[in-house]
Amino acid sequence: MRLETIVVRAPNWLGDAVLSLGAVRDIRGNFPGARLEVLARPWVAPLYEAVSEVDAVRSSRGVAADGKDLRGRFDAAVLLPNSFASALTMRAAGIPERWGYATDGRGPLLTRKAHVPREVRGRSQVYYYRAMLAGIGLAVSASPDVRLTAPEAWTDRAAALLGAPGPWIGLNPGAFFGSAKRWVPARYAAAGERLARETGARIAIVGGTLERPLGEAIAAAMDVPARVLCGETTLGELVGVLSQLRLLLTNDSGPMHVAAALGVPVVAVFGPTDWRETGPVGARQRLVREPVPCSPCLLRECPIDHRCMRRVGVERVVDEARALLAEA
């Protein structure tokens, strides 16, 4: 099939967006001569501006507005989210070819549909997107490429925000999903301080605006200086900051996936989420988790004693960080 214009509806969350990059590159590989655009929520859209395979990025404004904006502009739409609304948008836009998983009751709205294969369960999300493309008849790469490179403008801005030369070690103590995904703040402070003293690195604490109090509390608990960037970075600036790090210590979160895609060494503490499906993708990463019977529970808030996180000690995390730094 010859298509001249294709729009890819991106996932809604930062980590999923990173893990979708392999699928975006496979779509480009199938249609090298087509104009390829990405439609994404405003909070993840800038990420795709750093992907050379994408010709343009559009910011999603909702079903009605997107349907109007896209009308008459595209030959095909590839839907990476599972939602009914994403398929309804493309149908409202009158896009002739609409491809995706037949989830959320949206099968009748699709012209090519795939069913979720059992074998993708318990594997990285990159293979979930890959299986969808294969299910609609596209060629897919054996190892999806989710690498990311920060544009120079983003790294320049990051250097200005950091305000001092490195090396830098990053702490990412928050997680949008809920408190159950967050390792104990006092242990972030202890691990960060120990790594700073051992390596001579400076500490940068990253996160969103709502995580500012958490970042400031961790910085106050440390006996070494820390630059708290929570709420001070755009997505592009966050990517730039992460690209400058020697190591990121993090929870399961969007910044974790960005750092891994950038090739930054990552130590990730996992608790309630499934490390097999949402772990960082890359060779330079270590996962730390406590195999308690109730994990992964996938809950936002722990209803008992948060044992999956509280049983992860500072020394275990620091040991993994030391090992990664030694490899680097």
C-alpha cells in the first residue's frame, strides 16, 4: 500500500512515549517516503521533536478539536494508545486507514486491527507496540530502537540550569503514578550523599512541580549541596539535564525511561509495578527490588506497610550504583 501522509497517535505518558520510539521507527521503515507526523498530549509532544524519523509533531487538544485539525490531511493513522477516544478521533477526522489494537470496544472504528497476543505479557512494553504493528501486517525490527539523543539546544539550556560543571548524579524521588512507587525519601538522601562523597559528583534532584517539596526535603536532609530542579524544567530541558548525568537513581517513572534511552546509567528501585513490562530498556541499568508476595500489585497507594519499598536498603542501592559507575 502506498501512503503519502501518516499520523501516529502517541501514548499519553512519558515512559510509554519513550518505549514507543521503536514502533515509530518501524513505521518509518515501512513507509520511508511518507510524511510522518506524531499527535501527542502537550506534556509528551516535545519528546518526539528529538526523533529524526518524525517530520512534524502536533499537540492533541481533545477528540473534537483533533478531528477538525486532522481532517483531510492524512491517508492513515496508527494508534499506539488502547483507548476508544483515540480511534474515535481518527474516525471523526475521516482518515481512510485507521490501525491499532482492537481494545476498549473500538474494533468497529478500525480498518486494520490486531489482537493483543499472549506472548507480550510479561515483556517490555516496546514489544507490545511491536506486536501491534506486526498484527496489522507491517514489518518490524527484531530489537526495537528506543534510543534518544538530546538536541544541542536542550543540553545548552540544561547546562545553564545546572549552573556548575559536573560530574552530576541525579535523584528522581517522585513518581506521578502514586506514592506506592516511591522509595523512602530519607534513603534517597542517604544514598545521594554517600555517592556524592565517594565520587566527588554534584547532586541534581529532578521532578515535577508537585514534587518540589519532596525534592527540597531530600536536599535539606543531605550534608552535601544539591541542586533542586523539580518544577524548573520543561520536558526538553529535563531531557537535557538527564543527558548530562553520570548516573540517575530513580523510581519507576518517565525520567527513568528517558535516562535509559539517552544511555545514562540508571539504578531503578521497583516496588508495586511489573519490572518485566515497565523496566528501563538499555544495557546500562540495574533494577533493585524486594520479591515480596504482594508485588507487583499495580496499586497507586499501598494498603498495608509498603514492604516492597521499605525492605530495599540504602546499601543495596549504593552497591548497584557503584557497580554501574565502575563499568562506565
